[in-house]
Amino acid sequence: MKPVHDKRSIEDVTPGHTYVVGMNGTDLYEGTVTKFHGGCWATIRVEKAIDGPMAPHYQPGMEFDIKVANYTLVPV
């Protein structure tokens, strides 16, 4: 059985734009979307970690895929 999850519209996440990326009410880092084709996954590059307990886990230049439905993305 295929899991049910939210898909994001291609208009919601724009490659080249920078967002404050958060999870569970905590802002984690500012990141630039490098790839997104609509749906579930986006590739994001960390620009700057946001001060807090998770900051040591995010270094500028790190790039990875995120499941966008699990995160909040607020345009910078």
C-alpha cells in the first residue's frame, strides 16, 4: 500500500529562492532550493544555520534532499 502524504505544488517551492526551513515549530537554517519538480522532494543548499540547538548540524554549503511536506518553508 502506498503511503498517503501531502504534495507541494510547483508554485509553492521555487528553485533559486531562499527560505527559512523549519520543522516542528523550530527554524533550522536558511536554504536555497536547487531542484524541485513539484511533489514530495526538493534539493536544498544550506546558506546559514539559525542559532539554536540544531545549528551545529547545518553548515553552509551542505546540500541534501528534503521531503518538503515535513518542513515549513518561509521565503526570506
